[in-house]
Amino acid sequence: MIEKAGVFGQMNRPPYRTLRLRVFSLFFVILLLLTFTACSTETDKESIRIADYGNDGADFARELAKKFPRREAFTGQEKDASALIAERLKSFGYEPEIQEFKAVAGDGSTKASQNVIVRLDGLGFRYAPKSKDATDQATPGRADDLVLVVGAHYDTPSVHLEPNEEGYTEPLVADGIHNNASGVAAVMTAAKIMREMKPGYDIIFVFFGAGTDSFAGAKHFLNSLSNEERARIDAMVNVGPIFAGDKVYAHAGQNSVTGGEYKNYANRRKLYQMTDIFFEYKLNTRNGYAIYTNQASFIASTRTGKSGIFREWTTKLSDHTPFDDAGIPVVFMESGEYRIKSIEEVGLENKNPLFMASEGVISGTQFDRQSTLEDLFKDIEEQSARQTLPVDWDTQETQEEETDGSVDEDEQQRIPRLPLRVNNTAFVIVQLARKGPLDYEFDG
């Protein structure tokens, strides 16, 4: 009787209640499907690799290092390297300017070098007030003439070799793949991509000569600009050696330090935009690439004598320094390690035991060599991959016997360190060139 009562109860249910139940069930199923689809789409988006620029940038770094391994400041190899850079830029459709200059070298003599410069017009920015202090009164509706300078020095540091106890001096093998062929390759890749993916800023790409000799090329370039041209520069991005250091860092300039815990936000805005790009595009999840900021947080002094929290900036000097000294906001990208406890540790690049002989420094040492570094990081990546793969020891022997030498999909997608860092650094610069000043948006 209980079963019959249930059946008759359903048969006697009013039609509108049955219809409502069916509609609700259908709605619930559709909602589940939409949720699943949305999650699936989001997962697919995160799994899509971006900054997929191929090997051209890394190959150019290798070519620069191989052909001109001793392209030290003011040398013939440095001059030949500038010609190689100019030819590559021409192949992208640019018209390079070779800016020759003379400077007093470290030994006190006057020597010659050259910068390689190309320019690219941007699409500009439109006024789009978002900040609480924004106002439409007397505010230009557009910003079409702002300039972003993107640069890297292409010379490489000299390497000082000491003879051993028997008077033997080892052969010089360093080729500067790290310092600074890798930085040059990132800027070169950004220049190539921006030919198609137009920036908001007018871009000046500068490949600095004699960067390792008191950043002579950067000084000359800045001094060659008129006051009007300087006033148009909204920011400068300097790409240093990004290949071999433990992590990729981005720093604001020392001109953003105002004392104590205080900072000049306007002069750090470009740094914050860069880290926003990293998070927005989930570069660590998608590509295994991360941008760090210095979080050491002890008290340190700037070149001008101000003391401030050593956070988000560095005491390292490079091609950005003349711009920093001129009050222009800068972002300095490099690779290294800033988990340090004192200012004396600044300059540490890699904590791998291989570099103990040079106290963790790669730039200006015999370790800055393509074959040494690429072989090392290949071994590290392969070891890391093996450690993350689950192993069934009961079937391992059978699996090894059946292996045909093919590479699985994950292995095919694993990108070596040099192209990974070159391409992703270039990607961030390309996106940054579309991030305008406060309350302005890219108009493209």
C-alpha cells in the first residue's frame, strides 16, 4: 500500500507542479554545464603558453656570444658586434642609427665606441580617469608624444685571470652569453614583436656601447638629447644579464627612495605595472617564468646619500643609472639573488655549488660561457623533471624495456632556460609599452 500511495500521489500531482519541477531540473543541469564549461575554458586559457616567440632571440644571443666573445668596451669586437645588431634590426624593417662617441676609458685614455638606435612610433594613450584625484579640468584628452626608452648594453665585462703557483694562466673562454648577450636578445625580441604589436609609447630602442665602462654609451645617448626630447621620456627600461642568475628581478631606480620607509610612488609606477603584468598573465603558471622584486628590507644608502628601506630597488649601477640620476623613472631587469642580509652581498647571482669558486658571481668570470651554462641548466632541468615524475618500482623494468626513445608531450613543451627568459622578458616589455601614465589607457 505504501508503494501504491506513492504512485497515486504522483499521478494526482497538479500538472503545473510537474512542469515547474522539470523546468527547475533543466535549469540546474544547464547551470552545471555552464560552470563546467567556464572552469574548463579558464583552465585551457591558463594552459596556453604565451610569449611563444620561438628560438630567434636565444639564437641571436648565441650568435653574438660565439662570433664576438671578447666584445669588451672600446674594442674591435665591440664595433663588429654593433654591426651585427644593426643588420638584425634592418631585417625587422628598422633603420638603425649608429651613434658614435668618444669617452674617457677606465685607464684614463680617450677611446671610441658606438650606440645602435632605432625608433618606433606608438599609437598613444587616451585619458581615462580612474584615480581618486583625477580631474577633467585642463587635462589633455590624449597623450601621443610620450617616450619609453628600452635598452641593453651589448659589450661584455673583461675577465681577470690570475696565474697559478706554477705561473700558468688558463685560456680565456668566457663569451658573455649571460652578460649581456641575454639582455640584448630580450630587447631585440621586443623590438621585433612591437613591429606587429604596436606600443602606446613612442619607443627608442638603444643598444649601448661601453656599458661596462661606467655606462659610457648610456651617458652619451642621454646627453645627446635636447631638453625637449628629455622631457618626453616617461620612463626607461634597462635589461641586464637575465640568463644565469637564480631569479629574474625588476628594480625601481634610486630616485624613488625618499628616505626611511617612504618612496616616490610616481617613480615606481612602471615597476608596479611590470609586476601587474606578471600576475595578470599568470606567467609562472603558464610558462614557469617569474619576476621578483628585492625584499631584503634592511636600511641602505643611495648614491645621493639618502637612507631608505632596501626594498624594490638596488644599489647596482648599470645603463639605467644616468637616467636614474636625471630623475627619470627606471626599471632595471637582471637575474640574481636578493635573499641577502647586508649590502655587501649585492652582486650574488647564483647559489649553485658550481659557482662557489667565484663566490656565486657569473658576470666577468670564466663561468659566463654558453656551453658551460646551457649544459648546466639542461642537467638541472632534467634532474628536476625526473624528481617530479611518479615511479612505479614494480613496473619500472618493463617500462624501460618498452621505451622507444620518443619524448612525451610534457618534455616537448619544456623550454630551455635561455629562450624561456629571453622571450618572457620581451613579452613583459611589450605589454609594458602599452601601459600608460596614471589615468591614461592604451588607445589601440
